[in-house]
Amino acid sequence: MSHMTEQPLDLDALIRETENETCGAMVVFSGIVRNHHDGRGVTGMDYSAYGPMADRVLEELEAETIERFGVQECRIMHRTGRLEVGESSVLVVVRSHHRGDAFEAARYAIDTLKVRLPVWKEDFYTDGSAAYQDGVALQARDTGEREP
Amino acid sequence: MSHMTEQPLDLDALIRETENETCGAMVVFSGIVRNHHDGRGVTGMDYSAYGPMADRVLEELEAETIERFGVQECRIMHRTGRLEVGESSVLVVVRSHHRGDAFEAARYAIDTLKVRLPVWKEDFYTDGSAAYQDGVALQARDTGEREP
Amino acid sequence: MLDVEFYGVLRQVAGGRSVQLEGVEGGETVDQVLARLRQELPALEPHLSRLACAQGDRLIRRDQVIDLQQPLVLLPPVSGGSGGPDTV
Amino acid sequence: MLDVEFYGVLRQVAGGRSVQLEGVEGGETVDQVLARLRQELPALEPHLSRLACAQGDRLIRRDQVIDLQQPLVLLPPVSGGSGGPDTV
């Protein structure tokens, strides 16, 4: 299963992929390009990724989220390329027996994605300028670094 | 806008209704009929509601959630009638500038719904029997009671 | 005369969706009406402590006076969403 | 010779997607390679403290030895999802 795509994200597809009759709760998080950043008008964004690592990071984050919160399903997809305001850049879908676990797991997945996933975004502003957003220094999962 | 329906819940419709270009985060909660309850196999459920009050409770809960968490959008729909395993009985959609608020608001909305919404469910078990699930005593919003 | 409506498990307990309660007078409180109802339908007894009462689209407290023009609605513990109350 | 690849804002800083670094020898660590790179591209200096390094699909630490067979990838602070790092 892919985790990075240049195509518009398909929530219905992720919902179908994660169907599980034992689960009473589903929580979805969608990160969406908004029309402002730091007080400036935004017309769109370009997301770039370091592909070989990005896919592995999301696959491992899905498995880690399932194990850590005891949830049944976790799927994460992130989009790259040019996105317009209102388009979704990332989707997290979690299913579990209990709703508390589903909320906590989805929150953990998106919070962790933001410090582990090698993705960068360049804002396009309404005044015609563009700039890379600053971010947070990339963090490895404890076990994620190559052994010396 | 209606909040109670006998038709299958339409997540795409709620997502469209809540579109808001200022929002960078959307959180969805879906409550789904699962195939077990208290260790017994479940084949479906029948949801019944006290309609006049249920619609008002959800409308007020949307407004309260928006105000309390400072989020931009909150939509809640609950289904009634006979549902099969895997079908959604309730949807909560929240949109906000920041993801933390969206998660907290969605969690509050579903937690509060479960103590304020006059809805009951009857489980149908794989052995052919049926029983109303016990629940929690209905709570009024502080301001929700008729003045004497 | 007052219409009393039942929801959820109370329909099984009462054996129907509603009853007509004779003899209720203007000025009676919810508590007083429930006391009459307990005599008519003793099977309701174990449910009385955990049920909520409504008229129209609002809950009413036990010490409030009944409006004879609209039904008194008895609402047992609720279970919206999915799963049990502490789960989903 | 070692290929060094840039991502995000580093592409603007370095003026391209990659450079070829001459003279790198077997056994050198990431730190040693970054010191060579700083001499070639002084504009990278303010970014060096906050960037992460990878080879293949794994991050590597500054004290690890470079594999000369694959590019060294320089990854500036990340901003996945939407909004800023503390928001969305």
C-alpha cells in the first residue's frame, strides 16, 4: 500500500480499506491547505518529499500507532505536488473498539508525522511571492537510525 | 439543517457543508455498529429517538462546541431505524484553524451527545434474541431545562 | 386526563407506547404524576429513579408543574452512538 | 567522490538539487563530510545545525561512517500536514 501520492487524497478509499466489523469507532484527521499563514494570504502550496524515506516512515508509523494504542486499523496518506486552498494534504484514518483509543491514536499519528516525515512545503502568497515554511528538525524514531 | 435521519449517513455531504477555507484541520468521528456487545454476537441494531428533543439537543450541541473550543465548524448527524453491522449511527465533523482544538471539540461533542441525546438502541443478537442496551441517565444541559 | 408516552425499554415495560392517566389535576408536579403512574403500572417502579421526563422539546424537573396540554414523555437511560456508554 | 542531495529550502540555498563532492575518502563520518561541504558551499552554514542526514531510506547520525556507494541526503526542518508545526 502506498503512503505518498501526487493524486488528490481519496478518503472514501481509505475508509473502505480499513473496514473492520469489530470496530465501533472511526476517527479521521484531514490536514487541509488554508487561505492564510502568519497573517499572509495563501493561494496554494507545493509539497515535496524525500520519497524513499517518507513511505517507510508512514508505514512504520501506522504499525507503531496500532501497537501503541491497541487500535485495530490505522492508515495514513500524504500528498505531494501543487495543492490549492481547501485540498487535503494528509489523511489519517483510525478504527478501534473504543472511541477514546481512536481519538488518541489519530492524534498521536498526526503529531508524530509532523516531526518524522521528510516533507516540506512552499507557500504561494496572494502577493505573488513564495517561501518555504520553516519547520521542526527531523526526528528519528528511536529504532529508526541505521546501525553504525 | 436536520440532525436526525432514517437514511444512511452521508459523510461526503457533511464534509461539503462544512467547507471553510480558513481551516487547516478537520476531524471526523463516526460511530459504527459493531458485530459484538458484551461478548455476544450482534447482527444489527434498531435506534429509536425522541424526535422533538433530539433535534434541538444536537443543534444546541453544535453551537456549544463551536463556542467552547473556538472552532469554526461543527456538524452532527444521528441515524435512527434498523442498522446493519458496519453502518454508521452517528457522525461528528469539526473544522478549525488548529488541529488540537479540532480533536478536543470532536471528542467533547461525541462524549456529550452520549449523555444528552434521547436515543435508545435495541441489539439484535446472532442467537435471534433482542435487548435494549442499558445506558446513562439523560442529562440536561445546565440551561436546557424548562423554567418553572 | 394526561397522555404519558414511553421510549426505549419503557415501551416493553409498559406494554405500549403510551397510556392515558385519569384524574390528573392542574397544578400537579411531575413527582405527583409519577406517583399516580406507579400505581397504574407497578412494573415501572424499578425504572423511576433513572428516568428523565420531558414535555415538548425540553426536559422538566421532578418538582416542576405539569402542562396538561401536552404529553408527559418518559425517557430511560440513553445509548446514542455505538457501543456501550463508556466505550463507543 | 560523493553525491550530496538537497531537499526543501536547501535547494534554494545550494542553488540546485545536488552537488558532487570531490575527495571524500572511505571511512569518513557524516561530520567530516559536512565540514568539506561547508567549505564548498558557505551559504549552507546557518542550516547545518538543524538539518538531518539520510542515506537510502534511513536517517544517519553525524558520527556514523558514510557509505560512498549512495548519495548523502540533507533534510532541513520538516513541515508535513497543513499549517505550521505547532498548529496544523
